[in-house]
Amino acid sequence: MQVELRHLRAFVAVARELNFTRAAERMHLAQQALSTQIQRLEKSLGTDLFVRTTRRVELTAAGELLLAEVAPLLESLDAAFERTRRAGQEGGLSIAYTPTVAPEALPAGANRMHREYPTITLRTAEMWQPESVEGVRSGRLDVCFIRTRAGTGDLATAVVRQEPLGIVLGDGHPLGRRPVVRIDRLGDTYLTIWPRAMSPGYFDAVCEAFRAAGYTGPVREYENHTRDTWFGDTVARMEIASGRAFSVGFRSQPLTDGFVWRELDPAPSVPLTVCWREPANTTLRLFLDVVHAVAREERWLTDTP
């Protein structure tokens, strides 16, 4: 004898309503589909569960016995399912992120996570790419956000945003008066950027895009490695302010007085990649689902300058 759970749920719905139309609406089924499930249950049990007339539906003695036995079991099962679901929505996640994620992408994902799963705690830490990837690989971290096109070997990855990169200039720079700056107009002005060792995917993506677009100037790495990138590098700030250098960044990154952000032509698109270790537990899966939902709603994978 094979009895399916959905057939028992259909039976209880009809037994409580004593009306196939209302029971079908309650179950979000077509009435014929509901009737078919009841017939299959009766066939499996070898007995009629309902007396059907043109005017009314009544339980048989067998139907009354089955309702008394099955209804509490289904309620207990539903309660167990709900407890299990809630257990999967508790606990915590440790998240690492590259500095460029802090102004916009990280808050968007974290705020959505707090709204939908308030019992899950988040612990976030800003890290450079090699450290965060190694933290996920070792199990010290659950997930990280990095700027890279390349894979990370044994770790799972998914690109959740393609973000156009812009240029940061001193507000007195002649090119700063233009709404869009052509990369090949930058001449010998040098590019200041994070050290490659701290974010190799980002460094390579930027330099490759600039060289391909005709930029021939030198590239210098920041000397003062703070979380505020060039904000904390006095030499870099002075060079950018003087017009001898420029930096790059995303529209979402904050600027201080004396500097401007402009779009680039062509605009390099730098991916934002989420990285984790499989198999992912339930809590991590919920977080990944939230991040992908935010990416779809914000159209992060179709960003244009």
C-alpha cells in the first residue's frame, strides 16, 4: 500500500470542509485534481472515505477514523517542519569584504538579510583579497566578497555585480571639467592603485583595461596601506590633487573636497564576486539567495556607466 502525504493533506481538507470546491480553493488545486487525489487514497486504502451525493459530502465511518488519526499527525509534522525551518534560520555568518564593497553592496545585502532573517547574526570584517580567500578556504570565514574575474581553485564563486569603474581627479585637473574622460587622453599622468599583492584580481582587471584602451603612463602602488586607500595615503592625495596622478574608483565610493569622480571611455567593468566553500550550510545558502536577489533587483549584472 502506497499512501502519499499530499493525498492525506487533500483528505483532511475535504473532511474539514465537507465540500470539494472549498477544499480545492484551500489547497490551491483544481477541483478535478483534488478529486483524483482522494480517489487514489481510497484505492490505496481499499475503502470509501466519503459518501458523495449531489447535495452533500459526508464522511464514512472509515473516513471519520482516518481523520481522527491523521489530522494530529499532520499537525505534528507541520510543526516539526516549521521548527526545522527556523533552526536553519538561526546562527551566524562571518563575512569578509574588500574595501570597495563597504559603501553600497555590503550594506544592501546585510540590511536585506537582517530584515528577512533577524535571528541570523552577521560578523563582517574588511580584508584584502588573499587574506579573505584564505580565511574562507580554512573555514575561519564563511564567505567573502572579492574583485576578480578569475576562479579561486577549490572554492565556489559567483559574480553578483559588474560595476563600471571611473576615474578620480583633482578638481583642478583639465580633464575634470569633462563629464566623461577618455582613457587615451591621460597621457603620461600616472595611475595610483592598490598594491597587486592586496587585490590581484582588481589590479589586473584595471591595468589590462587601461592598457587595452591606449593608456601608456606609469602605474604606482599606494605606499600607505590603510582601509581608506588613497584617502590615507598623503603622497597619493597630493599627487592627484596636483594633477600629476589620478586614481580609480566606483561611483558609490565617497570623495572628499578637492576631488572629483568622472566616468571613463571606455569604462572598464570590474566584477564583484562572492566566494564560499562547498558544501554550504543552510544559513549560508540563505545569505547567498539574498545576495542574488539584491543583485537582480538592483540590476547589478547590467550596470552601465
